[in-house]
Amino acid sequence: MTNHESSINHYDVIVVGGGQSGVTMSYYLQQAGLSHLVLEKNTLFHGWKNERWDSFTLVTPNWQCDLPGLPYDGNDPKGFMTGKQTVEWLDRFGKSVDAPVKEGVTVQHVFKTQDDIYKVETSQGLFSANQIVVASGGYHLPIIPRMAEKIPKSVHQIHSANYKNSKQLPEGNVLVVGSGQSGAQIAEDLHLDGRKVFLATGNAPRVARFYRGKDVVEWLEDMGYYQMSVKEHSLGENVRQNTNHYVTGRDGGRDIDLRKFATEGMELFGLMTDYNNGKLEFELDLNENLNKADDTYNNINARIDAWIEQQGIQVDEEPSRYSPVWQPEAERGALNLEESGITSIIWCIGFKPGFEWLNAPVFNGQGHPQHDRGITSEPGLYFIGLPWLYTWGSGRFSGVKNDAQYLIEFIADYQKRKNLKNIDQTQKVTESAVVA
């Protein structure tokens, strides 16, 4: 590569990832006057446009959608945008920011040279930058366990990222594995569409949609929960590994009660562990999983009760506790696949990080980046858009703006020092040439 070509492909900052975090970062980089490029392997907001099911809605109310220059501006702030409405809002955000983006570019390798320049090898050539912001999120590689390889080929298997609706599945019953937000909502979607569903639960907690006259999210906002930093949380950095509470914004928002589904014909099991000799195998922990989810539900409501009393808030609805509407009569550790009529399995057990392309000593043993509010120990390398990067909202529409505002101060200062260093080096070279 010639020096001319190198200068053309060099930027103050390269942002990897064109989701809401990457575009938000571009918004503030433009304000700071820093040259930058956003690299996106697919298209802007690809995950929102292609990796959500048809009935998807946000589980956070619309008023929490607050991207720079374009907070939610619809007529239903307490409602929940559908997938289509979310994409339309994001497209407007993208047009308003007009980020310098290259789509369809896969970042293959990022490394730092001895002169403190980041080299970025991509499917469309080599780029370089003084600083790198990783905005590709924390959900990269869909998890499908190796035991799936033992299940007969006649059973249709997909990951939640590829689920759209029940009509894409062959006729027959469906096994949904995982009861986090995606698993619970997809199980509900299939159930409402009249499909027979088997659900393998996990340790995901649940939360009420509404309690004592308001959305629980509103109460938690009033209580300061969404302003709590990861350092202030009782779990510390471990909270980043927590499974999200299951609830839904569908049809105006409501609870998801797996016990209620069981009374309507959905069959519940504990954690799925294996497949052998024609049988699906499960832990005998269904009752424990359900009880723990309900305990979380009741505990959150109890905290709201305490807040109401402490603040002297007048509320018409009295405190209440959830009482189970169904109990498993006996734990079942196995299910005959052929006799069950299951023809499809949807794996809803999440994603694992995929930062293999980034050559930097900033990762822990599980492959997760280590950072302090997005700032790593490697000068000039940052992360944004990760779950609990700093607060609960960091990986959502409600907190990414604040995280970007925080990072831009460090990025701009680093660039200023970099420029001063370059000027000093240039002067030294000039002075040497004059002396010579």
C-alpha cells in the first residue's frame, strides 16, 4: 500500500458495528469533528431488521427510546413499538445522523502496531485508525449445543434469531428450549397460534408488566434503578451475565406466566441436558425454576411497595403477591421424541461473544471484554452497546446515548494528545533537517 493510499484509508476513529450503538457513536464523533468510519458487515440495523420474529415488540416502553437527536416522538409513549415500528424509527435515526458507513464489510483482524496505530484488515481491504470503538454488541454467535447433532435430521432445528412465525415450521409439535425473553415470547407466539408447545425452562427470572397502577418500568425509573451503575449494583460486574426477565409488550403489554400456559396445554420441563436413545433428557428442576422466577416477580413488587410507602405515594391498588395457578404434579426427566410428535426445535439459549478478530489483551476467560465504562486497558480501544456497560440501559435504547457522551470525552482527548505528539515529532524532524 502506498503512502497516498494509506492516508486515504486512515481515520481518527474506526467504529466496528452499524447498530444503534455504532450510529450513536458516529453522531458524537461528528460533533467532535473527528474523522471516522463505521464498518458494518451487513447493513445498518441488520439485527433489528432480520433477527426478530413477526410478532416481536419492545419490552421496554416507548418513552425509554432515547437516541441522540431523535427521542421517541410518536403518540404512544407508554406503549411498546412493534418490530416494524422500531425499524422505521431506527431508519429515521440513521438518516438524521448520516454516518460515514461502509456496509457489507467484514472486519477480519484488528491489531495495534508499534507506532500506536490500529490496523483493520477487512473483506474490502486495509484501513487504519488512531482509535477503535467496538460497537458490535454482545450477542454475536447463536448458541446451539453439540447435543443437537444427535437429534434426528427429520426434526427441523433453528435458533431464535431465525424464527419468524409458526408457518415457517413443519406441521407438528414444537419444542422451545430456553425460557428467557426470546424463549418465553416465542413459546407464547406459537401457543397463541394454536401450536402444541413443549418448553424446556431455565433459570430466567420474570417481572410484572403492570403493578399498582403503573408499568413496573415506570416504578423502577422513579426508584432510580436505571441510573444505578454496575459498580453500585449488588452483583457488581456479575450482573452482566444475568438472564433478562421475561415479560412482553405485545397487545399493549402483559405478564408472561408459564404456569398459566401449562393450564392451557403447554408442557413444561426443566433444563434440557441431552438427547439419547430417542429420548430428550431434562434436569428435574422445573419446580425450582418456576418458583425462583415467581420469587423475583414478587420481590420486585415488594420493593415497589416499600418505595410507595416510603414516599407516601397515594395508590388505589393494594399490595399483592402472585399465587401460582399451576404446580407440576411430578418432574419428568425424559420425553420420547417420536411419541411427543415434536417436529421442530427452537433453540432460545442465547449467544456467545465473537471477538476473535480483535487482537488485544482485554478479554477474560469467557471471551468477554474487560473495561471500565467502555474504556479498556489498551489505549485507544473502547466498547459500547454491551449489556450493563455502565447501567441497565447500556445495551438498550435508553442508555447508549449517555455511554457515547461519556466515551467521546476520552476519545477527543486522546486524539488531541495524538495530534500534539505528531506535531512535536514533525518539528523535531524539521529541526534535524535544518541542522543537517
